[in-house]
Amino acid sequence: MQIYGDHAHALAHWFPHLPTSRALAAGAAVRALEPFQVVVQMHRDRPLADAGAWHKGFVHLHEAEYADNADCMAQRFAGFAATRFGLPRAVATNGMQAPPGLVFRRHARRVAIHPEASSADKRWPPARFVALARRLERAGLEPVLVVHERERARWPLTGVAMPVLRSFDTTTALADWLYECGWFIGNDSGVGHLASSLGVPTLSVFRRKRVAQRWRPGFAPGAIVYPPWWLPTAALKERWWRESISVARLFSAFCMLRTRVVAMNGCGAPEGARQEVGT
């Protein structure tokens, strides 16, 4: 077995049981993958555009991704593995193991807030994230805004007293820090999936319900917030979804998630349950 991908390779010390390499360049893929009986790729044509044409064992996850059910991607992939490879005990986990010296959720009151996303249409308003951080502070928590170095140009906000702002040089440094956070709040983004993979409870803001159901972080307890049902038509949802989600609503969703996680830990209930906050 071999895992190819820049993100996976950057987190290699979190996967001591798996061999990882950087993503393959198109010109090197044929020779590198020839010895393998099966090649699994997320999309039909990404990152390798034509693997199905030259590898007889090529498998893509398009059908799993777009299956008509309410499962999140972690559950869909576990179901795919069970069916495609005959693994009846497949579960929604990726087996990440913390490096020595880290303590899970050591900073129980620290809330990592990731206010960025891969595109502007996924970002809840920055000023509302700052206002949410202030409410969390008043509740006795320790919010920290986490952004990439290249995203700092949008921060700090003019005329606003900013919370603590952090950036990390590497993905592994971010993972190490997230693992010791008590909570995570953010937009629909890869950082939310990373936090969930590490077992940190997540609250994620989505612009559409169906997208939220499919792409919500699914490795640890979490909640999702999306525009309310009374916002009609897809066009209006795209235009006004940010305004339709208030700071008070997100804070309330976080409080409900926090109460549920505390209750689960107190009674020994299994992790993995989720909560929807959309109506």
C-alpha cells in the first residue's frame, strides 16, 4: 500500500502505520502506479486526469460522493470500503495517531476558530466571527482565530479589537496545535475535517443544507449550521445566506454542542453523533 498526496505526506508522523509520498506528477504516475493492483482516486479526473485509461485497477469515488443519502463523506467512504473491498468491519476513522508528547484536548477551554475557506462564497462574515469570539470570551472560553499566513491580509479588521490570531508554517504544526484544543468552529473547509479527524468536536457553518449533510466533518462529535428554511430559492440562499445566520444562532449551536459532548463524556456514550441546526 502507498498513499500519494501532499496533505497526507505533510501529516506523515500522524500516520506511522501508513507509507506516504508527495502527490505524483502526471509524468511519473504511470511508472509509479504500475505495480499496484488497485488505484483509488477521489474524482474521475483529479488529480490524475486519465488514470482510468491506462490502469485496469483504477477506482474512483464519484458514486460514493454523490450517492443519494444523508451520510457524511466519512461514512460514505467507510461504506464504499466495506462494499468494494469486502471489509465488513470498515468504520469511519482514518487511524491518525498522536505523536509522543501531545495531550488530547489539553486546553479544554481553547476554541480554534477558522474564519477562512477555499473561496469567498463559503465564508461567513469576518466581523461576525470576531463578535462570536467575544461572546465565547464572556462565557469563559479562550477563542483563537487561525488563518494561513497568506490570508492575513484580510486581518485584522479596521477599528475592531481583535482576538488572538495564529498562523502555522506547516500542516503538521497546525495538526499538533489543533489536537490540544478543546473545540473547533469554522466555515466549510479542510481545517474542520482535520480537527474532526483528530477527535476535536466541531461546529461548521455551511451555505446549503445538502452540502452540509454531505461534507460535514464526520470523525468526531459535531454540529452544523446552515441558512434557515424560510430563505426561498437557491439564488437567494447564495446571496443572503451569510446574513441569515446570526452570531447569537451560532453561539447557541455551540452551547448545545458543548452540552452534548460533556454529557457524552460523562456517561461514556460513543462518539460520532452529530447535531443539525438549520431550522
